[in-house]
Amino acid sequence: MPHFDRDGLPQFVTYRLYDSMPQDLLKKWKVELKNEKAEYMGVAFRKRVETYLDQSYGSCFLRDERVAQIVQDAMLFFDNERYRLYSWVVMPNHVHILFTPINDFMLEDIMHSWKSFTAKEANKTLKREGHFWFREYFDRFIRNEEHFNTVVAYIENNPVKAKLCKTSAEWKFSSAWFKALK
């Protein structure tokens, strides 16, 4: 899947654990939606994926606070050096993040760095081997300020929507939790 990347362009990215969604289910949804208009098909497909992920299927390794901390710390590590981090949440089986690559760092390289480092550290922590992240990730560039604000609200409200907490500020592995500390 092609990715749209340009220095200074905010990106909304979702990446997930390798076993968070069965591939045959994704194929089935694509077949079901193939006769829809392209714009509607994309929105409907994403909504199905988001709803499925929020039900916390799969191994949910990110539910382990040690692993969630590894993922969150990795995102925070190069903030304002390789990217500007605006909003994030580490869910039980996926991650949402809103950031802008800076200083000629490319989206693909940032994603590879996060996923590679966190997979090795998480597997070590969990005393396991093998796949950790699903190979692909979903990215969408931010069109305008309204879109940016909508994405921040979506990311920070995701644990509430998934019924993991009552308020977004309660979810420790998120930008909402950090904002509540200030």
C-alpha cells in the first residue's frame, strides 16, 4: 500500500499486533464493499477495522503495562528531533499516533524504527520469539485544522470508546494522560 509522505505534513498512523485481525476477515470486507463508491468504501472499511480492533482480539501483548511502556517510551524518545508528536494511544492490540516527520526523516523510516525496536524489546520482556507487529500500517495525512482536531479527539477517546476506562485522562498510555498531568 503506498504511503503519502512529505516533511512537515502531519500523519495519523495506526499500527497493530500481528494477530489482531484475521486476514480472511479483511478480504471478506473488501469483497462486501467492492461495489461501493471509493470514498464510502474506504470510510466503511476503516470503521469496520477500528470497531474490530477495539474489541481487543488477538494476543493483546500491549495490555501488559511493561510492553505498553516500551511502545510509549519509543514514541516519546525522538520527539522534536525526528518528528513532532501531537497525540497517541497504546491500546491492547494496536497503536494510534499523530505526528509530523521533521528534519528530512521519512514516515517509513520512523515507523520501521518504532516497530523494529519495540518488537525486539517486547519479545525480550515477554520471553517470546516471533512476529510482534503486523507488517503494514495505515496512515492518513491531515488535511486541515478541523481534521487535525478530529483525529486528536478520536485518538484520545479511543480507550473510552473501547470501554477500557471512563475518561481519556485515566488511560496511562496516551497523550490525554500526559495532558491531565499538567
